[in-house]
Amino acid sequence: MDFEVGQSATTTRMVTEEDVNEFARISGDTNPVHMEESFASKTRFGRRIAHGAFVTSLISKVAGNQLPGPGSIVLSSSFSFHSPCYIGDTITAKITIKRYRKDKPLIFTSCEVVNQDGECLVTGDVAIYFEKVDS
Amino acid sequence: MDFEVGQSATTTRMVTEEDVNEFARISGDTNPVHMEESFASKTRFGRRIAHGAFVTSLISKVAGNQLPGPGSIVLSSSFSFHSPCYIGDTITAKITIKRYRKDKPLIFTSCEVVNQDGECLVTGDVAIYFEKVDS
């Protein structure tokens, strides 16, 4: 695979109440800030927010499907959560290559997730190894 | 809430094929290393492995349900992935308090995920803020 520094890929989705409920079910994280409107309304957020781990799973999607794509394996990740993702938000995850190894299938990326207003929800760094497999 | 350095909480679950399929569906990450036995068999792993983001969602579960529990919000996370989680593995996620603020509801934790053989799959650090809400 050929890469360039600055090369990027994105994916966008709307986050529905069903997404949040499903993520709670599969992860087992039933924190009421995600699941209970009455609880969430008393927090600084004012209403239910998506799990941070769900928001960053969109970065996993970009890595696994697009850049570097099938066969990719995240070796390390580091995320900072700046603003909440609300139900109904449309969020875009982006991965950008910062550097890469020429002797190994390994890329070092920066990543971010923004909402429909351009507000930055998450920033981070992800190192991704990948195997090229003849299928 | 009162905390102590060294205080910890864990959760354990078996990872099923259905879990991996569901996580792929909800995240949209259909990387064949997770989804296609024929592809995965040609990688260094030899068979399908769970998404790293699914494995670390177990840490989100411990934070949201147990330590510090309901109302918790992850501010930052940093994970290193050392070994894969295979379908059928029984994994345990653990959060341990490294330090905490006395003036703010904020704990700094180390975390790990191990499998049924005690093999370490993931290590990391997570900073967690929490709101106490009268429900």
C-alpha cells in the first residue's frame, strides 16, 4: 500500500436513540447519563449523551473499512473527549496520516470526531498495523 | 464519594460470535479480520478476533456501572493492545485508582483487560469525571 502524510478518510453518521440503547446493551455500560433522561437532565449535559466508546468506534470503522482498510489492527489509541455527542447529532470521524513506516505496514495517525456544527468532540492519536491478505 | 488509591473494580464476560457480529453492525466496522473466517485464517491471528473497541468497551462498562459508577464521564483514555481477543475468550476488565482529586470529582485510573489464561490483552489509563445526581 502506498501512503502519503496528510492522507485522510472520513465517515459520517447520525446517532440515534436506538444506537445508544444498542451500545449499552452490547457493552453492558448502562450508565444513566446515557440511558435515563431524568438522570441526564440533572447533569451538566442536560440530556442523554452517547457513550464515548461508541463515538470512538467510528474511528475504528474508518480504520477497518477505509484507511488503512481491511486487515488493519489498532496497536494503540489515545483519545481526549472535549464535548458530548447528543442523540440526534450527526458526527464525522476523520483519520489523517501523520507518518508511516516504509519498512513495516504501520501508520501513525491523528484522528478527530466533529458534530454537525463543526464542534470538536474527540481528538486523538491511533497507531495502526495492517496485513495485506490475498482473499 | 470516598476513594482510595489502589481501589479497583472488575467485570468479566465471554465474547461470543454474536457479540462480534453485533459490534460490527453497530460500529459499522466490518473489517474482515473480525468478520470473515477465511480472511482471518490468513492473518497472524489465524482466526477471527474481536474489535479492540469492543474489548475496551468493557472498561467503559466498569467505569459507568461500578467505579466511579453512574454519572461517570470518561475525559481521556489511552490504550495499548498487546494480544488479540478471540471469539470464545472470557475476558476480565479491571480499573484501578492511581490517584484522585480531592477538590474535584475526578479520578485517574490504570486499566487492563486479561483473558482466561491471565494473558494481558490491553493496558491503559483512563481519566474519569463524575457527577453525583440525586435521582
